[in-house]
Amino acid sequence: MKDDCIFCKIAAGEIPAAKVYEDDEVLAFEDANPMMPVHTLIIPKEHYDNIADNIPDATMARLMQAVGKVADVKGVRESGFRVVINTNDDACQTVHHVHAHVLGGGAMNDGDPSPR
């Protein structure tokens, strides 16, 4: 856990979040500022700054497996959804704890939205 990381604090239960899915390695919760009707974040419970941060294969697999579980819970598997992982400042990563955005619940234009 990184002391100044909001996502580490959410994973530890120190900050409340609207949980969508959880297992022993990952946590999915609603984005506080959603850009789509469905906007869920999936994080590994262990801190990694970004997707290029030497994340163990098993942890990345668990993160990606959670995408389907979130899509099922949120009801967007059939209608469609987008998964976005921003990496570092130029790509608009505002919280430097790797996280995947699952976006859906409405039609998207190519290139929209730009989750942060």
C-alpha cells in the first residue's frame, strides 16, 4: 500500500466506494465522476503506478478477468463496452495506481469518451 494513494485507501477500506466486484487480488468500484452511464474502475489491490510497472502476469490476468465480471454485473456484456487503461500524465492518468475503466451503457463515438 502506498500511503498517499487514494486507490490504495479504497482497496484497504479506509475510503468508502460503491463496490461492483471484489476478489482477493482486485477491486472494482464505480467511478466518482462517471463519463458514461456505466463507468466502473478495476484496480489491483496491490499498488502499481501504471500498466508498465512490472505487474505480475497473474495479477494482470486477474485484472482482465474482472472486466467480464463487471460487464455482467453492469449488464453491458451484450450491448457493448469499452476498456481503457491510461498510462502516465500525457495519457491523462490522474491517479497513479494502475486501473482499467469499463465504460458502457450507451452509444459511443469513435474516440469518445476520454476517461481519466
